Amino acid sequence: MNLSNLSKVLANEPKYRYAQVNKFLWQDYISNWDEASNLPKTLRDRLQEECPLEIDAEILQSSSGNSSDKAIITLEDGQEIETVLIRQKGKSSASVRSTAEKIGRNTVCVSSQAGCPLRCSFCATGQAGFRRNLKAEEIVMQVLFWARYLKLEAKGLVDKTEKIDNIVFMGMGEPFLNYAEFIKAVKSLNNPETLNIGARRMSVSTAGITEGIKRLAGEKIQINLAISLHATTDDKRRQIMPVANKYSLKDIFKAVDNYITKTGRRVMFEYLMIKGVNDSEEDAYELANLMSQPLYLVNLIPYNEAGGKFQSSDRERIDDFKQVLDDNGVAATVRLSFGSDIDAACGQLRGKRSK
């Protein structure tokens, strides 16, 4: 898929062509210009040649019943990236009973880089190395791919109203090390003329790149911020996250507090529960002490094994850990695990077709 020449191709066309093309791309989700029946054939042929819409992807569907699908997308230069569709079912609705479907929520997890330069020891993406930053169009393409997928899945089921509800920049890579293209993609996804996804329905996770946190605080777009914390001291954080050698917890919390002051928005702290590494009772109390702001939220994440070096804390340990946070007045949740059977869960994306 390549839309970089679209403006050039439409330059001498009537103005209404832009509206037609936008509808075909962002509402009808066509994957081939031949589907744009209202356009002249000569224009369709030129668009097909200069602005191809095909996305080269392989889909892996979850077999565990948790409704997570992973796609491996091959880019024009042969690089592979991964994106995940997470489907959370809701309650039955009369409008969908004829198709035995349920209305729920569809979240797309997108990658911002091919690989990742941070090399966190618990993350398969980081262990696979860094290849390059993604262009904004390549980020948006991941969301468009799943929009097309849901459309095809629902074809013929007139009562089914599947759509993309949320976007999380939590796939491969560190978004704030590709800030210009990341924020360009956010604004494109938010654009009423494209996918029109509300900013508050988008979230970005950073390992603590303070320059990016500061820049996001100055943006006039209300995207949600999450911090990949995973340890309660700088020493322990450096052992599993090399990025901590540059960004201390003091600097990260200073940037986060500045963000909260400027935006008034809640910030989530993601905390992987890794057996014997960061899940002790002492860790829980230290984390509770760090969570001094009423607009801080902790999200405990059971670790998904990504190579065998680490193991997840058991459920009882996670529950005890959360209880310490609860007892100390810290807002905390435990994230459900999706897609581990297809290596699509947190920390498992690799950008490779085989292990």
C-alpha cells in the first residue's frame, strides 16, 4: 500500500473526486481501486498503478477463544511488523441476535518501529533488535488493515456492526523515539475525513523517554499516556531495562507530573509481574510509595513468557501484590491476557514469521 502519490494523481481532477476517494478509502475500506466503481476507469487504472492499496499480510488467529488475532505485515522494503486485533465481547444485544454475535470492543495494537532499540530483557521485540522507524502511513496502514478485516468478516451479516473502537501504540518499538511520525499518525487517525477515531480512544506507552512525554504534554490532542515502569528502583530497573541508564525514575516522574499539570489527564503505569524479579512484598510497598498522585493508575500485567528467561508471577502473588496497593489507596487494575497462544501478548511481538 502506498498513498504518497495520491495528491499528485488527483491534482487535475474535479474537487469532488477527493471526497469520493476519501469515502472509498476510509469508509468503504476498499483494498483495490477496481472496487471504486464511481471513478472513471482511466483514473482507477492510474491509481492502481501509482497508489496501490494492497497490504501484504499474514493473519494468525487465536485458538484459545480470547478473540485476539495477529497480523504480520510485510512492508515495501521487505521489513516485517506485527499488529494485533484484541476483541473483548460485550453483552448480547437484540440487534445482533440473528447473527449470534455480541457487541463488544475492538482494540488495535499498532507498532511504531520495525523492531526496537531499547533491548529490554523481558521483551521479545527488543531482543530481536532494531531495523528502522515506521512512516506515519505505515502506522495508519495497520489500523486500516484491521478495519478492512472486520468489514470482510461481517460481509453478509447485516445486523453486525463491528468497528475499531480503540488504538494502543503498544506494539513493536518505542513511539517516542519516532515521535514525529507517531504524532502524525495519531492526527491522521483522529481526522474526521479518515478513520475519525477519538483522541481519548488512543493510548501511547513509553519506556520513559522524557523528551517525548514533554512534547506530548504540549500537543492539543487528548491521547492517553502510559509509562512502562516494571521496577520500583533505578538499580532494579537498569537490570531489565537498559533505557533506565539514561532516564531515572526521578526524571520520569518529574516529566509525568508536568504532563498532568498541563493536561489534567490521568497517567497509567504499566507493571509487568515477573516472578522473583519485581513481585516481592517489598516491591509492592515501594510501588505504593511511588504512586503519590491521585491521577496515577497502576496496571499490573501478568508476564507472558517471551524466550524462557523469565516467568510470570503466579495469580496468588499478583493478588497479594494488588492488595498492598489497594490497602495504600493506590488505584490499580490487573490486565487480562490476550493472544499469548499466537505470540501476540505484551512483550511477545517479534516481527518474524517463525521463532
